[in-house]
Amino acid sequence: MAENRTEKSARPAAPRERSGWLARIAPGVRGAFQKKNDTPENLWVKCPDTGEMIYRPDLEASLWVTPSGFHMRIGAAQRLRYTFDDGQFEKIASPVVLDDPLKFPDEKPYADRLKAARKTTGEQDSMAIGFGQIQGQPAVVIVQDFSFMGGSLGMGAGETFVKAAQEAVTRNVPLVIFTASGGARMQEGTLSLMQMARTTLALNEVKAAGLPYVVVLTDPTTGGVLASYAMLGDVHLAEPNATIGFSGRRVIEQTIRETLPPGFQKSEFLVERGMIDRVTTRGELPAVLSSILKTLMMGRAASAAA
């Protein structure tokens, strides 16, 4: 005789979730105390100078200058906002040039490097142009972005510089540049080196129009950039502790077989020896630039009136 047995499931029943009295009278309270992973990963930034962790909003409020006075590198958009009155300016589009004209062979295709740099910075190349007022003084400003392939000078940057110089002449305003570069762009070979001459010729037009050209050297400014438009200004300013030089320290020491002094190629060292005119903190730059530009434009205004 077969036994009549009730088949039981092998899987045990799930235990009922227990709720506390607070959850029963206020159902939404459980979610209020759940851990949320919504904190930005980059909320704290490490100071390259001291290793101190700095709260990002505080760093942004101080124009990316750390409590120790270290001037961190900033992008083109930030630099333009910090320079112009109320952060307002007209963005002038950079000319479009041929990508990878030499079909440069590399571990990573040059075209892919350009694409990645454009995505990261939001700029077409290592230079950006803006037009606006610097404490009431109109000016065309060029910013070189080191985060775009080391701020290297190539055809795109050269065309942008020429466009900015032409805009300054057309608008009859001074030209200002913030330099930051490792030098010429190796992926463009001789075409890159040609930009040293092209930018110099463009500056001749600015000077022929009697317009000021002011250079602000930021960290780092080296190589072919220093050997061309970075040293052709009417006035040369520099941010604190910026590296400024043509070749690296080790290369020079091996060449001359001498030990270079401490702080060699830093802005403070160079201002003492007359290579640059003044070291100016980031927060002071708009006021200093405005004063210099107004002074240099006074003679032009008097000539125009006469």
C-alpha cells in the first residue's frame, strides 16, 4: 500500500524581513540611512609640493594655488576665465589643419593621440584664443595648454597663434599669451619647427601696428617655444617657481661639464638675472596685466589723437 505523502520543497522558505518600529511608521526612513557612494573620487587633491591633501572646492577658490604657494597647472578654459573680467570672454575658433600630415609611425597612431587629447581638454589643439576685458582693458589672449600633448608646438598651434595675432591687429588691441610647453611636436617634424618662424612673422605684424605683446611664462616653458614667441614680448611675466629654459638641466650639465646652481631655470632665479621682468602670482595677474597694457597703449592713443 502506497503511502500518501505531501511533497515538500527542498528549498527553504525565505525568511521574512523584519522591520523596526521606525520603519513601520515612516517607510522612507530606511533609504535615508543607506550608504550612498555619491562622493566624487577627486574631492581631495594632493599638493605636488608638500604632499598635503587639499579640499578641491578650496583649491578651486584659490585659483589652483595650494596653501604652500605652489601654482598647479590649469587648462585653457580655466585660464581664460581667471584672466577676463567676471570670467566673460569671446571664444575665437582655432583654424582647422590637416591631422598627421607625415603619417608619423609610433606605438600609438598620432591621429589617435590627437583624438584623445581633444576629448580630454575640449580644445582643437594646444592653443586657445579668447577676446575680452582685463580689468577694463580689451585684449586678445592666447593660452597654451600643457595637458594637450605637453603643450607642444605643431601646425595647429602655429595657425592658432597667427590667427590670434591677426585678430589683435584687426581689433586694434594688445596681444597676451600664457605659455606652457615642452617644445616642438615631434610627430610633425620639420613642419613643427617651421612654426617658430611663422609665429615670429605674425608678431612682426603686431609690432608694426604699434600694439603691445605681453608674455606670461607658466610651468613649464621650454624648447622651441622658449626659443621663439615666448621670448619676444615687450614685457615678460612669470608665475612663481615656473620652469623656464631651452634644454633640461641634465643635458646642460653634461654639455658644459659643470654643476648648475640650485633653482636654475626657475622664474625667481631668472628674474634676478634679467631674463624676465617680474614674478607675479596667479591672483595678481589680471591687475598687473591691465596696468601694463594700459601703460603701453597710452602712447598709441596719444599718437592716434594727434
